[in-house]
Amino acid sequence: MASPFMVLPDPQAVTLKRTCLAQMIISLAALMSTGVLLSKVVTVMNGFH
């Protein structure tokens, strides 16, 4: 049987989970854009040789 305290989650816990999820999405987006940028730089540098 579920605990009565788990019926309504703590608003702070929900906010923390949302913040963490947003941070993870931003981090993944930043890593992807960095990877794309680095691949473009490598392509440009290889074009100079």
C-alpha cells in the first residue's frame, strides 16, 4: 500500500527534479553543439592543407 505522504510530492522535490532535468538538457545541447563546432573546425583546418 502506498504511503499517504507519497500521494502529493513535495513541491521543492518537484522543482529540484525539473531543474536537474533542465540542466541535463542544456548540458547535452551544449555538448552536441561543441561537437558540431569542433567537427566544422577540423573540416576547415583540413581544407587549408
